[in-house]
Amino acid sequence: MARRRKRKSRRRQEGRRILEHVPQYSIESGEDKPVTAARKFIQAEGILPPALLLVKRNEHTTDRYFWAEKGLFGAQYVEENHFLFPSLRVLENPLEKEPVAGRSR
């Protein structure tokens, strides 16, 4: 019996596309839990929101967090609810290209 492919949410795909334009930082969690490592890294480096943190838990698992003005969130939640974050609204609607000069009537 063939497996059915999971339907991809358009809202989540849009959120993932928006998050591609946010600065990313890759770190290792070490002895700390991943979220604690992310918070310590943000504090030590003075990272300003918005930012995406990829925290390597072990050789197989990487946790993704989004650093926003409101705090630290799981990246999957932000992908699905990107419209709730004001810092991502700027990235959501890039400036339209200006019309070419000389074509006015």
C-alpha cells in the first residue's frame, strides 16, 4: 500500500520563506538544554531581534528558535503564525520595483 504524502500548509511555507531572510546563528548546546544555550548565546553576543538560532543538541538533532521582540519562540510556531510578529511584517511585503522612467503619458 502506497503512503500518502503529507499536505504542506501554505501558511507554514510562507512563514518558512520569510524566515529565510532573517539572520541565522548556529551553535552547540553543550551541557545546557537547547533553549538555555540559545538564551545564553543571545545574552553573550547581544543579538538583536529578529534572528533565527539553530541549536545542535546532538549529532542527529538540531532545534530551531526564533528570537523576537517578545521573546524566544520555536521556529515552527513562528512559521505557522508569522503574521503575529511585527518584525517579520517588514520582510513579508518587500518593496515593489519602481516603474521604469520615460514611460509616462
